[in-house]
Amino acid sequence: MSDIDLRYPVGKHQPTEKLTEEDRKQLFAQIEETPKRLRAAVAGLSREQLNTPYRDGGWTVQQVVHHLADAHMNAYMRFKLVLTEDEPTIKPFDEARWAELNDSKTTPVETSLALIDALDERFMSLLHKMSPSDFSRRFKHPERGVMTLDSYLGLHGWHDRHHVAHITNLRRRKSWT
């Protein structure tokens, strides 16, 4: 277990500019599994466990769950923006500062789990109806430069796996069953 990088438990993101149809299908399946995998990751955890950081200096389990809801909202809105505007510039959000806001520290995780369930239903409906050419649409990310929806889909899929793994790895290390 000591070989796992606690900050990047599934490895660092490897950007891909253009995905194949098969790549997209795999990412769709991974993203669709996120709500279920996240619920399983936090199932039965006590308030104390939810308030445990996944690593020294890291967010608590609760903050990770709320961050995933924030990220899903932003991803969904960004996809819609890029599909309806010509190469828009998206607004990044300060994830660390959002995680320190009161709602990320005190709102029950069930609120964000329900939000992710609903967002996933809408987001997947959107993704499944997109044409292959839609995924080549571009946008400007102030920190990452010009990106395609293909590359953003890959980032979003990695991001889900990354944060769920923070929680599941913590559970294993702490022997929380």
C-alpha cells in the first residue's frame, strides 16, 4: 500500500486531444459509474470518518464529495457552453477556496450525492446525443490553454476516478469496512 501516491492514486492525468469512439464509450461508462462508486465509497462512514483527510494536508472525505459535486456542475455547464458558443473562454474555479466554504464543510454528503445523481442523468443524456464532431469543439481554459471537448471528457473521467480513489484508498488504509 505504501507504493500508492496518496495525492494521485490513479496516476497523473495524461491529456488526449482526440478520442476514438471506443475511448468515449469507456469514459461514458466510467462517468456513469461515478455516482454509484462514490456512494459505495462513503457508505456507512461516521461523521468522524467523513471529517478525516484522505492524506496529510488533503481535503476531508466530506470535502472531496462536495468537490465532486462542484466539479460535475462545472463540467456540465462547460459542455453546454462549448456546444452553444464558438470557442468560448470558460471560467475556472478556485477548488481549494471552494472546499473551505461552509457548505463544503458542513452540508451532509447526501446532498451532494443526490446532486451528482441528478447531474449525471442530465450530463449523460447530453453526452450520448453528441455527434463525433461535437467532441472536437474547442474552448479556452485560462490555465490549460485551448482544449477540445474530447480532451475535457478525458480529464473529467480521470478526475472522477482520481477523487473516488482518494476515499477508497483511505478506507483501505484505515481498515474501515
